[in-house]
Amino acid sequence: MVVLSKPAFEHFSITKNCTAAFFPGIPLVDLSKPDSKAQLVNACEEFGFFKVVNHGVPIHLIKELESEAARFFSLPLSDKAKAGPPDPFGYGDKRIGPNGDVGWVEYLLLTTNTQPGYQKFASIFGEAAENFRRVVNEYVFAVRRMACEILEMLADGLKIQPRNAFSKLLMDEKSDSVFRLNHYPPCPQLQDQSNGRNLIGFGEHTDPQIISVLRSNNTSGLQISLKDGSWIPVPPDQNSFFINVGDSLQVMTNGRFKSVRHRVVANSSKSRLSMIYFGGPPLSEKIAPLPSLMEGEEDSLYKEFTWFEYKNNAYKTRLADNRLGLFEKI
Ligand code: GA4
């Protein structure tokens, strides 16, 4: 018998520190297939993470942004530092967030809806910034459209009306969405280590927003955590996108979808470049389970909060902290 609603799984090998007895691979969803809605729901429930193909984002746009980003990160540190420190937007090197997290990574963090992040890097690039910003804008536009399509398919899959219940938050002109470019330089010292310890590129965390859309070059490093706490390496694929369920979507589905814990480990010989769009709601939005999802007497697992409150608290935490814990009803 063929079970159509289960996602296809990619072949992959489990590393020795993985304790998952059986993991079939990263769910792979072909957005052009008629059964993809059920597959998306399934992947969000099981892992909060999946890969999409036939995503509709033009490859030339991805490549153009990749080369702009590579150009930026190849500048002397003193030039890049002019676009920092991240407050939270701007250029950052090794320090992540305001509370002492560090990683083997440099990055550019930009807001997608206002100007300050742009002004900062316009001052170093001069006219070249025009093209960088244009490509970022076009890329974010295309990736947001795909994220909205996925959110609408998820709403259909969950039988939620209206089908833009999630996606309208990303489309709102006040949507508090963020765009991140990460560069993980190779770390040659790793080769000397015989104990096989991982050097952290970006420490384990969940994303606070609704949905995250990640694209990276062909360098490995990304890992996701399964429900039993084991870490699974995600084989890189530069032609596909990886989608994360964020904390806010976990709350809006009253825990039905899981916000995925993930991290990036450094690579000894290859540099890794990733671009991530974090789709968030407007600051004033109340984050609560959608009424149409609450069956019978079902209670919300979470106290009510606005995105502003959640985000404000997030910036008081360390990366690995369980940020939803504070808002869980006991
Ligand atoms: C994780 C997801 C996004 O990259 C991010 C990160 C943010 C930052 O780098 O400024 C945070 C982190 C992220 C969660 C906890 C706080 C805030 C660093 C940090 C320690 C841009 C986001 O929105 O939350």
C-alpha cells in the first residue's frame, strides 16, 4: 500500500552521537505535488523542519545574492565593522545577541521593513550598496511569497479559515520580519582535534518568529534536534530551501506544530554561507492559538502575549534558553 500523505525522505547517514533508533531522513516536500499539504502538516508535527523543492524562487536571484554576500564578507574586517555593532541590526562578528553567546560566524542582520539596517551598510558600500540592497529586497520578496504559500497550504491542511490566517502576518506592512546573512569561515584547527569535538558556528536555539526560510551553499554544518534530544546533520542542498517552524507558529497551533531546535557546527575546510528570512508578525499582534484549531474544551497551552512582549523577552535570554517556557501555562 502507498501512503500518500507521508513526506518523502532523503537518504542520509546517522552520525555516531545520534541516539535516534530510527530516523527516516529530512522530510522532503515537492510544492508542485497535489498531496503536499498533508506532507507539510506531517513534517511540521513530527520535526518542525523540512526541505522544499519546486519552490519557485529564481536560481539567478539566489546566485546574485550569494555573490553580493560573498563580496561583503571578503572585505577587510575594518570595513565590515563600519556596519556594526549589531544593535540588533548591522554587522556582527562572533558575538550573537546581547547576552554573551559566541560562535564561529560573522553575519549581517537586517530588518525587512524599515531603513536603519540599510543606512548602515550604505555608508561603507557607497553606490555598490544600491545593488546589494536591490538584490536583498528582490530575494526577500520572492522568499516571503514562498513562505506565504507554504503557510496557506498549512492552513488548508489544518482546515483553518481564512487560509491567510498565518500568511497575512508576514504580508502586513508592519510585519516584524528579519533577514540574516551568515558566513561561517573554515576552521583549520578543527582538523587537529582527534577527539571529534564540534566547534559551534551558531549555538543551539529555536527561532522566535512564525517561519524561517533558509538557503545555504553546499557546505554542511546545520543540524536539527529530534524529540529525543539527538542531533541530526542536515545534508546541504544549494538548490532547495529548508523551512523551520518558529515558536510563534507552535503557539498559534497550540503545540501541534513543533518549533525545531537547531544549530550549526563549524567546518574544517569549507566556508559556509547561509541566508535566512525570518517571517514575523507585527509587534502589536497577539500570539495565541487560532480559535478554529481549538477543538471542544481544548485549552490554550500558553498565556496570552504580544509579539512585542515575546521578542522583548527573547533579547534578555541566551540562545539555548527555552523562551516559550515563560509563557507556558503550568
Ligand atoms: C535567533 C533567530 C534569529 O537569528 C534572530 C536571533 C537574535 C539575534 O541574533 O539578534 C537572537 C536569537 C535569534 C534568539 C535569542 C536572542 C535574540 C540572539 C539572542 C541571543 C535574529 C532572532 O530573531 O532571534
